[in-house]
Amino acid sequence: MARDSNGAELFDGDAVTVIKDLKVKGSSMVIKRGTKVKSIRLTENPEEVDCKIDGSSIVLKTCFLKK
């Protein structure tokens, strides 16, 4: 069961907000704090979600997200 940084349960299709500036490995891209991410997809790992940001498919840890 995937949970965000506040302990709220996450489901496929939820919209979440990034709570910390995140550097993307292998890229110069930075995901800014407060970025809204729509339509997340849960992965087999409950600590990670798959999403699209600026057209790029990215996997984010749930500890950096809030519902």
C-alpha cells in the first residue's frame, strides 16, 4: 500500500504535489517544490510511483509527495 509523506493512501490516477526540490539523476532537470503531478501510477514497489513531468516519464519516491 503506497502512502505519501503525511501517511495518506495513494491510488492510481491521484494528483500529488512535490514537497522538496528534486534533482533528476542523469539530467540537468530539477523538479521544483510545489510542482503538481497529475495521474500518478503505482508501481510494484510501494515506495515509488510512476508519473510524467514535462513529457518525461519519471519514478518518484512517495516520501517526497503529498496528496
